[in-house]
Amino acid sequence: MSIQADKEKFFGDFPYPSYDDWKNAVEKSLKGTSFDKLFTNTYEGITLQPIYRPEDIEHLAHIQSQPGRAPYVRGTKEEGDRRWEIAQEIQAITPQALGEALRSDLARGQTTIYLSLDQASLRGLDPDEVQETEIGDKGVSLVHLQDLENAFASIDLEKTPLFLRVGSLGLPYFALLLAWANKHQLDLSQLKGCIGMDPIGFYVKEGQLPFSLEQAYDHLAEITKASLKQVPNLRTILVEGHPYHDGGANAVQELAFVLATGVHYIRQLMERGLSIDEIAPRMVFSFSIGSHFFMEIAKLRAARILWCQIIDAFGGNAESQKMYIHGRTSAFNKTVYDPYVNMLRVTSEAFAAVVGGVDSLHVSPFDECIRLPNEFSRRIARNTQLILQHEAHLSRVVDQAGGSWYVEWLTDQMAQKAWSLFQQVESRGGIMNSLAEGWIQDQVAEIAQKRIARIGSRQDRIVGTNMYPNLSEQTLENDEMLVKQQRQKRLAEIRSFRSNVFLSEHTLEASIQAFQSGLTVGQWVKSIASPVSSIRPISAFRAAERFESLRKNAEAYREQNGAYPRIFLAKIGNPARLKPRADFTIGFFQVGGFDVIEQEGLSSVEEVVDSYTASSTDILVICSEDDRYPEIVPDVVRKVKERRPESTVFLAGLPAKEWRERFLQAGVDDFVHVRAHCFDILSKLQQKKGIAK
């Protein structure tokens, strides 16, 4: 049935308003405010409209596509079971602890083993070659055949998919896995998952590799050819957007740079004798899922459209045009303070990932950025996925967002923007040339600086961090002694495992034999490592970090002085009328760890000065109504600074420019208002008062 027929059937007896009718009604309700205020600009350069209509999507090429059919905007499956793999990352310091966690979580709903190597392992270093604190940092330490014995004990890998992120070290870890599988006489045709090699992603994050990119491409080609022959259900090529997302990139940038990386890998592997239909089905794309719910849905849908287009241009068949997408809830927006809010963040992100059509998903434990996630935090994260599958029944619905005028329009906008940026990368010689020139790093840095500025001024809000802080919260406990003991145990066992094994050549077969004889991954890398060129990395950061540093400074001050740094809030006038301004001011300073002492009912300059000078703080905030400020502010500031010259005086609100200048001349240090740059003001205040480290 057409849209017009629907109107006539269901609404024939009612007048059907036009867009102009709606706009006129809205403008009346705005009472003089510009209609343009209803449009929202995003970091992606996409302007969101206040309302969407059928006319917005009628021209879209993909709108009539079907699930399981090109361009796969509605998913790569035609019908049937649409459950995604519950692929929670498991972090542990020792392989034994990893094995315990895996067995527990697999018995409680996890469907795929997902392992990220720790930072030392990704750099090709054994545990005894790094600082003790680096062991098990942001991943697991697996470098020896015995490590796999301990980690996979009593786990049937013929029935459980394995996903291992290996950075540039695809060949040694592929060989290590096959050495373990051969020892246990596993049917290699039954192994499923991915030994995900993404040398460019690691290069972007770290700025250098253990060996040259050409060697990495050779390794990638070798393990891909081997997987085709020996392990047909094991993918080998990973393309990650996380280094860009975690560095502050917008969704368009993440998608475009991922596509450019995927194309680069295809070209390199085709040069090494592989066909497009051998390469594309071995690829996995991993995206971070951020907090902009609809933008993230559109990103994943657009990714499938564009990848289908790219593989078609390479001559790939219909199966090769399907994109396997792994999603990971964002690390960028997670917080140390008020950490239980992270549970809410990942729920929204997981929902967006599922609606966007991921094939597998990791939901971050709420304490992931604070400590090694424990059984409780892992369970809550895992259960988030289980609820979406089994209680919300999202796996029973085909393309949940399909047909939404907003989502379909946004998908098209995302595809257009990402394709344009992808073409810019290609015109500059591809992903590696663009990285070598620093162009991509500059593009990401530009968006990152915009984010930092908006977070600092609280235009972008982080609940519990730069807005609505809870100074009385109890910090999460971290069993540092247990962690230290496990790291020491890991050091001792790797030294007992290591043997002097000669590696004659760095082929897959020779590597398998060497690992069976006791070689470690660190030894393997040392035997091939050579000085290589470097690039400027894209450094990961979290949105909340700068405000968290203010809180940590205040906590250190409390440890030394017995209390948080204090601010005296002098409320002059009717308390009820001042409440909104006072509440805003209190929240403004609390995000920096300041304890605000309120004094209500003040009516004269003398009362303000006497109350403040009797307090134990040297920071004063004057809070009253704008029309009272001219008569009280100059005298209050003059007398306060006569009695206590070290005082810092703020004024709540933003007076007219003329009065601001007069108040500054009178000695006011700054103004607290909705457009103030909160971080800069609080940071300068902490430095001035000796609170900052």
C-alpha cells in the first residue's frame, strides 16, 4: 500500500497538515526564538533536522533493498536466526585465571571466546621483558604453548568460536594456535572465529611495529592462504576502527579510515597471489559503538552499503560483498567516577549495535577503565546482551530500524560523507601515505580538540563527571596485592617455560615446530625484528580524563588536609528566587572536587564580608539577582580583599558587558555561568590555590 493510500485509509476524515502547517505551529510555540535553533550540528558535519518525512527518503537508492540482499543495508542474513555472537573480552593476568573466567562465562551465556593480547604481547615482548605493571595490561598475556594449555583447558574449541586480536603478530599466533590444535588432534576444519591481524591498526595506535609493514603483509598473506587450505572457518584479516574512535574521531572518520584500510589490505594480498573472493570472506571489521545512538546505527548500516560497493568494484561475488561486523562499546566515554553510570552507557550502545546489525558484540564491564573486571562486572555486561536477545527479543526482528525516515536518511548521509572522505584518502595515495604525511592524524586531532573544548565548557555532558558529580561516592576497591601476586606468578612461570629453540626460518611450518619445542612469541619476534620507520600515533584518551584529574587533585588535597577544598557561597536575597542560580553554581564547582559551603539569608555588604572572613576558605562566590549586583559587588569585593588579600572572588551569572568590565576592575576574578569554560576556570583555580599537582 502506498503512503498516499495509507493516508486516505486511516486519516481520510481528518485534515492532513503539511510541513508548512507544522512549521508555522512550531514557530508560534517558539515565541520569537529562531526556527533554526531546532537544527542540530554534529561532529560528523551532518545537520540533524527537527522532523523527518517520507519525502526525505523517497530518492534513496537503498530504500527498497531486502534483508540478505545487496547492498546489505538491512543485514547480511535473509531470514531465520538473527542472534549475534556474545563475544565478551576476557581480561586476566595469568592463563590459569583466564581459563577459569572463560569456563565460567561460557557456561553462563557467552558464545564466543574473545581475547585481546596485553600491550606487552602486542609489541612482541615476553612478560619478563617489560615492567611488571604492563603484564596483563588491557588484555591477556599468551606467549607460550603452555599458556594455551592453561587457558583452554576443558574448553572445546571445535564447538566454541575463538576471536584473538593479535595486532601485527598474525604469523606467530596463528602458528601457536595450530601447534596447540595439532597437539590435541583437533579437526582444523571445525575451528571457527578469527586470528585477527591488523598491522595498520596497531601502527596507528603505537606509531611503530616490531618489523616492517612489508613483512607484516607477507605474514598476513601466508596465514590467509593457510587458513583457506587448513582452517576454512577461521578468518585472519582484522580491520579496526578503535584507534581512530579512541583518539576522538567522529563516526564518518572512523568508517572512512576503516574502509581505506580494508582496501589497502585487499591490494596487498592480491599482489601476493590471493583473489578477491579468497580475501573478502576472511575479513572482520571491528567498530567502536559510541553514545550517539542513531549515528552509530547509521554508521553500521552505511558500512555495509559501502563495503558491498567496494567489493563489487573489485569483482567480488555476492558472498564476498557481505561485511562481518564486530562491535565494541566505546572506551572513549567511560568514566572512573560514578562508574555505575557506565552500565547505562553500554546498554544504550549495545542496543545501537544490535539495531545496526553487528554479527558479534563486546559490552564493556562498568569497571573496565578502573581495574581488572571481576566476576560481577563481567556478569552484568554479559547479561546486558542476554537481555537484548532473550527478553527484548531483538534477535527475532529483521532490521529493527528499517523504514525509519530519520534512520534511513541518516544512513544515506553517513554513507555519502564517509565515501567522500574515503575518496580523499585514496586521492592522497591511500591509507599509508595519508598516515605517513600526518594528514589523517591532523583530521582526527581537529575533531578531538572540538570534543575537548565542548566537554570543557560542558556543552557535551558526562554524567557524574562534568555534570551532576557525587562527591560522597565510594571508590571501587582494587585488590592490588592479588594483582601483584598474579604478575609475579606470571613472571616465574614464563621463565620456567622458556627454552633455547633455534628458529631456522619464519615460515608457518617452521614456526609451528618451534612453538611445539618451547619457543615463546617474544623469542620469535626478536629473531625477525629490525629497525623500521615510524609514524605519529593517534593517542587514545577518554573524554572524562581532564575532569577526573581535577577530582583526583581534590582527593589528594583531602588526604593531606582532612577535607575537600572549600568554597563559600554567599546568597544575597530571597533563597527561593536564588535557588536555580545557586544550584548551578554548586554543581559547577563540585565537578572540580570543591565542597561548597552555602550561607543563605544575607542582605548587606557587611553580612557577606563578615560571614566570609569567618569561614575557613579563601574562595568566595557572590550569588544574587542581576539587578542587585551593581549596588553590592564593588563594595563586597573591595572589603573582602582588604581583609583577606589572598581571596579569589567569583560572581554567579553573566552580567551585561558594561557591568562585567566594572566588576573585573573592582576585583572580581571570574564569572560562573552556563557558557563559562568550566574546566579552564577550575583548573586555574586549583593551580592558584596549590591544589593541582
